[in-house]
Amino acid sequence: MEGLFLPLLLMLVVAIPLIMGTRKQKKAMAQQQELQSSLADGDRVMTTSGMYATVADASDESTIDLEIADGVVTTWLRQAVREKINPELEEDSVEDAEDEAAIETSSSSDTERDTDAEEEKQGAQVAPPLEHGKK
């Protein structure tokens, strides 16, 4: 009985991570398929290549038309869509970036004055010219 225990334990140690990994992979695939089937016109998406676009036509089962700029529509496989982007969050991040830019502009004007004063003291540093063809 004891000779059978060690091989059984070894098989369990190997089998449990395999089963858990398979379950996680199936769950991720189901989630991705649900996302791709839920795409509708007007949704903001990000492709697997990192391009942001708006869904222009989602009527085909295998392909989807994405508008990448005003009037520029391209056709993609549905599998190329990685995630749906929430437009409210994107607008909030733009507003936050504008606020940070305003703060940075006011502080950078002070540092620009300091930098300009230092450059006037030191002068511009220029690299020596390259000599091509001379040996």
C-alpha cells in the first residue's frame, strides 16, 4: 500500500496545476468570445496591435469595421479586438492630463527662466564637424 502512495501523490502534484490552468484558459477564452459577440456600433475598442478605434459596423460574424479616424474605416477580424474601452474613463484621463499640463506649464516657466540664465553664462556647446572620406 505504501509503495502505491508515492506515485499517486506525484500524479496528483502534476495533475492539479494542469487542471487549474486549463480551467483558467477556458474562462479567459469564454470571456474573450463574449466580448467579441457583444460589440456594437459606436463602441470604442482597442485592437491587439494597440490601435484605438470606434466600431462602425459589427453586423458580420467574422469581421468588424473599425473607424480609426473621421471617415477612415478599416475591416478587421473580430479576434483582433482585445478590449472595449470605456469612453467616460478616457475623457476623465484627458481632463486630468489637461489639468496636469496647466500646472506643469506654470512651474516650467520658472525653470525655463533659470535654464535660460544658465545657458547664457555657459554658451552653446557644439560638437566638432565630422570628417568624411579623410584618412
